[in-house]
Amino acid sequence: MRDATLRDVARVAGVSARTVSNVVNGYARVTEHTRQKVERALLEVNYRPNVLARNLARGRSGQIAVVVPYLDTPYFSELLQAIIPPAREHGYNVLIDQTDGDPAHERELISRGARAFLFDGMILSPLGLAQEDLVEIDPDLPLVILGERVSNGVFDHVGIDDVEASRAATAHLIGLGRRRVAAIGDQPYPTGEAAQLRTRGYRRAHADAGLPVDESLIIPTPRFNRADGSGAMRELLAREDPPDAVFCYSDLVALGALRAVLDHGLRVPEDIALIGYDDIEEGRYSNPTISTISPDKAAIATTAVERLVRRIASAEPPQGIEVRADHRLIARESTVGRTVDENSAGLPEKVPDAD
């Protein structure tokens, strides 16, 4: 059985096919009486519009691209899950790509001609490109950047205040009486902006507390993953004077560090307190549960989609803006033990004063 056409709807409604098209696409004003007749006819013949054809006629694909460094990183997979519903609400399908932090691939996606890949706009979390590389963006490409970048006026940037969030995480540990607070995850090279901002927050918390920073306690890692967290923690534990607390630059780093501490026969948080970053689901169910900085992923996702849709719809690209989403510190067992209230899921959520 063939699909119903506009002519079929027009015949049932007793109007022209052009009138039906105007009602379906909202191109022109029609009387309320005519609109109701057409809508009843649409239901009667079970008309299903060809969305792809309509989008192509408008010069659009009806698809947006969401590009992240790694799909196996829980933060990005959770963020993708938060992006898809608002994209669908705006009528867009989501294409997903993984760059593995390859600068050549990221550069290709933002270069001129990127729209030949058949998407109308892109939400990108770059890893391989440094700030200065983003000047190569095709100004005609609707683009929203996530993560630790600053808008150059061409694109919108959505993220959280990494310096303040990291300061709060470190201040939480200092506020618990810890005095040898290590940091795992620094990346002192051009593409390591995220890590560098977190290191800045770590330093600021020490300055606020009037404490010197022991540079030997800042441990770089190539990635924010479990293996690197474990390796860095083992290095710290092998020293004569190990830390009594660690700020980990992601929850995955914290989970790796936790494993190393427990394997060393030490207790968390009694001997060493740990706090992570990202509030991934795995950290809520580890033993002990991981204290963390929780970015508002839902707000980041919704805002990124809304800004991208606005850019796609604009005849002239709007000025790029900075959008800061909220974050909060969640104290769990890895810093305060089992002394805090637990919610119905058994997850400590009460946040002690971090200052």
C-alpha cells in the first residue's frame, strides 16, 4: 500500500495541494476553517510527511553532529545521553563521532567544507586542538564548543568554571584538616587546557588557605583514566612522605587511585582522602563512594542544543557567547566516610563546608 500524498489530502479536504502544503509547512496564513479541514484530512489518510525531503528542500539535513574525544569515557557517554532528548525535541537526529583526540580529524571537522558531511551544525568537545587552532573554524559552520575553551567570537562555548570547581574540591580536602594534598592529572602542554585550569584551582585553594604548594605532589597524566590514576597514585605511595589527600582531575582517575591505595593496605578516607571530578555513575556505587565535582550535565546538554539550533536558524551567525553551567561539590565516603546522611539510593549527598 502506497503512502498518502499531498494530493490525496487535498482531495479529501476539498482544497488545493498548495493549500495543504502551506498548512503542513506553515508557509502561509490560512483561515482557521481551512486549517481544520486539512488537519482532519491529514489524519483520515494517515499522511506522513517526508522529513528528509522537506529538510533537503530547505537546504538542511535535519541532523546535527556531536563529536567527543572518547566514547568509552563515562562522562562523555552520559553527556551524549543528555544531548539526544533535547535534540529530538527540536526535530534533529544526532550523529556521533569519536576523534580519539586526533588533531587532524578535529581540524577537518571544523574546516571549510565540513558541512559536506551532511549535518546542519556541530557540538564539539575538542581534545587534540589547542585554543589557537580554533581560529581555523569555518565561520559558516554552526558550532558550539564544550569543555575548557574560550569563545573567539565565532562559536558559542558551554562549560563550567573549572578553576572555581577545582578550588572548591581542593578546599574541601584542606577543610578536613589534610595538609599534604596531591593533585593527579596535570597536563602541561598546549592541548591540556582542562588540566591546567584544574591545577590553577588547586593552587588557588592553597593560596586561600595560606599553605605552600609542594610541586612534587602535582602528578601529570596523559589521560584522565583509571590506569593513569592508579599509576600516579602508586608513584605517590612509594615516597617516604606520601600525601594524606588527593584531588583527582576526573572520577576515573580517582577510581584508579582508590584501587592503588587499597592495594597498598591503606584506608580511604582515614589514611588518604580522595575527591574526583565529573560525577559519573560508577563513582556513586564504588566502595567507598567517590566524592566529586558534579557539573550540571543536563544544563550543559540542553544549552548546547539550544544555542546550536539558534545558530542553524540564523541567517547571519550570531556573536559567540560564553555560557557557564552550574556545578556542585558532592561529599561522599572517599572524603568524609560514612558520617553523612544517605539518600534512598544509599549515596551520601550532604556537602560539608569546604572553606
